[in-house]
Amino acid sequence: IGIIAVADVIKEDSPQAVKELQNMGIRVVMLTGDNERTAEKVAAELKIDSVYAELMPEDKVQLLEEFCNDRMENEKLAFVGDGMNDAPVLALADIGIAMGGLGADAALEAADIILMEDEPSKIINAVRIAKGTIRSVRENVLFAIGMKVFLVILAFFGLVTMQSAIIADMVVMVINILNSFWMMKYPESGV
């Protein structure tokens, strides 16, 4: 006489988030426990080419292990999930990202990163901040080492005193700190 239908709704910002990740050169793959038909429909809406459906948690772990074995040496594998059945895969991935707003406690415990809001677009912001942080650290290290080598050369020829070398080192430290301040006011991704 009646029917009860339950369906997960695609998060509002998911299509744009998937598109931006793909534009960044990040391959997006969908692993789900949903049936094949539902998974294909969602993947088509999100424009995801690779879909694996009707997976149990152990199937997700097996697939992730295969992905880990097939990747290039410098590639990292991230997994995003929110359910209890995602916990083993979140722990196995190089970067486990849990959607914290409604995520299961097991997923939150297993993840490396917890997004406090269930907005996939926050992943894009996290990627941008991570890349910017790595760039800033490299710049700071190269600048500091370069200045130290320069000061040692000057000291070797007697062109710099200990006091001026210490002052120059403090100036390098302040410049490195100022170079890192950009992260405090990192702009939202706009997604």
C-alpha cells in the first residue's frame, strides 16, 4: 500500500568541488557501498569517471591497497569519508579526510584531517593551504641556508663581524616569519 524511499542527497557544493579537484590535476574516484545504479547516477551528476559500487569495508580496503601499489612514487592517496565503514580506509590512506559534521566517531578517530563542516569544497582549500605551506617552508629554508653560506663566506674573508652576523641572522628569521604570515589570512576557496 505504501513505499518508503531513503536516499542520500548530493551535497550542494560537491559538483564544483569535484570539478576544481579535477582542474588541479587530482584524479577523483568514487568508492561506495551503494548499488550500481545509484552510484552511476551520482557519478554522472558529479562527472566522476571511475566508480566502484556495492563495496563492503574490506572491498574498499582491498581497492585502496591496489591504488597504493599502482601509484607513482611521488603521488599521495587521499580518501574522504564519514561513515563507520570508512574508518579502515581512512586509516590506510596517505591522507584520511573525515567529514566531521555528521561523521561517525570511528571515522573521526581514523582520519588525519577532520573537516568540521560537511562541505567537500573545504578539501580544495586544504589542498591549497598545504601546497602554499610547503612552498613557504622551502622558500624559508633556502633563504636561511643561502644567507648563512653567504655570511660564512664573508666571515672567511674578514668582511663581517660576529655582531653583524648575529644581526643578519635575526633579520633572516624575521623575514622567514613574515613570509609565513600569509597562512593566517588564507582566503576561502570561493567554491
